[in-house]
Amino acid sequence: MLELKAMTAQDYEFWSLRSRMSYAQSKIKANGLTREEAVKVANADFERLLPEGLATKENFFFSAFDGETRVGFVWFQTRGAKDNRRAYICDIIVEPDLRGKGFGKQMMVAVEADASAMGLKRIGLHVFGYNDAAIALYKSLGYFTTDLNMEKPLS
């Protein structure tokens, strides 16, 4: 049975570096940024969103475990006006060698339960357009598109 445990400082350091690099790679793939540009954007976004790191208010960090095996990480935050608070999943990672085994879905369900227990009524996320597996997972869980950005290379 999957369990979300509060991320330790050691896990946070490991996850943060890994997540920044993964985000930068996605910016390269999705937006055509150079590696230098993508790393700069990733670092700037993380500094803006997490000025106090693991202690940043309204942000929740978990390591996901199946028994004693860490299967991934999840970060979500609360957003919105006081009378319209909602959860927003900023990052979810399933270890590459454990993908396709249902852990991503279990992690999403666990985050939804935590958000609901916090009294939040909605949950959102961003997914890069090329990530068909993630899009399929989110759709299977009842997520729907609220906005859509499109782009075309000119050369």
C-alpha cells in the first residue's frame, strides 16, 4: 500500500536538484530552449516558488513509499483567494524503473485525499504537451483541460 511521508531535508535536497534538471529538460523538449536558458528558467522558477525551500509556507512535500521502497516524490501547494483555496500539483515523480506499475495513480489519489482533507475543493496541475503518458493518467483520474497554449517553430 502506497504511503506519502513528509519529505526529509535529505530527500528534499536530492529531489530539488533532480526536479530542477527534469524541469529544464522538459523546457528544452517542449519549448526549444537551450540547455543554458532552460537551467536558468528552472532555477529562477524554483527560487520564486520556494524562497524558503522545504519550509516555504503553503507548500507540501512528500516522499512516496511502497512498504520500505521509495517509489517517488510529490510536491503540491495551495493557491487562490481565501474563500476559494485549491491545491496545485507542482511536481510528481515516479522512479523510472517503477513506472507503469500504478504508483503514479496511487500518488495522485493520495494527494487528492490530502487536499480534500484540507478542505480544498479543486486540484490542478500543469503537464507538458508531449507527455502523453501523464496526460492519459490525469484524464483517467477525471482531470480536464482548462487552458491550452500552442506554439509553432518558425524555422
